[in-house]
Amino acid sequence: MSHNVSFTVFTKAWKSPLGELARMVRELGFAGIELPVRPGYQVEPARMADDLVVAVKAFADEGLK
């Protein structure tokens, strides 16, 4: 029996630009990001629709979910 386990990380502690954040999370060995949608973070609630498209691309470019 094979177990395929992956881990994600909640990135509230880091306010780095999306590309830098995605690269760092990948280098730390995580498979995905749990991104806060809050004022002052990479995805702002008022711009969520546009910001999430950019975030998903940045994560995919680093092989993250």
C-alpha cells in the first residue's frame, strides 16, 4: 500500500511578493500554499478576483497547489 502525503503551509507569517513566496515555499519542501486573503497581504479582499489569478499562476510556476 502506497501513501502519497503532501504538506501545505499557511503563509500569513510572510508578506513577500508572490513569486518570492512561492519559490521559498517550494524550497522548504511544501506542496502547496494556504494563502491569507486579508488587507495588507498578497491577495487583498477588494481585489481578490484579480489577485487570486496572479497568485495561482505564481504557485503553478513553482509546481505548487
